[in-house]
Amino acid sequence: MTDPVTRAAELLKDHRESIDRLDSILVYTLGERFKHTQAVGVLKAEHDLPASDPAREAKQIARLEELADKANLDPEFAKKFLNFIIQEVIHHHKKHQK
């Protein structure tokens, strides 16, 4: 039988390996997302559309809050996270318009 400290260390290692895999998924997912938002920024610049779309942003925030609730993730955290991403996307879109 394994002592509790050794067992805890094994469980900790397993959790950390899962966290590391999930961090990789998050980074690659964000990379893919920004690839598409960059393309949107170019299209908006080419067609003289505004960098920001408040109606779309509000819809996305509401959608993400609902998804967060279903995933047992704090909806306020999800909202802050999406707001951060949206601000970064708008920043990139504005760069394309210059």
C-alpha cells in the first residue's frame, strides 16, 4: 500500500499533466481564433467597416456566460476573459485600418 504523501504526489503529478495538456489546447485554440479574427479585421478594413461590433460582442458575451454556466465555470470570469479577448481583437482590427 502506498503512503498518503506518495499517493498525493502521484495525484498532483496527474493533475498537473492534465493542466499542461489543457494549457496547450487553450494556446492553440486561441491561435486559431486569432487567425480568423485577423482575417475579419482585414475584411473590415477593406470594406471600411468599424473595428468594433457592439451588438455582436454583447451576443457573444451572453452566449459565453450561458456556456460557462453549463460548464460549471464562473460566468463572471468567462465574461472578463471574453472581454479581454474582444479588446485585443479590436486593437488588431484598428491596426489593419491604418
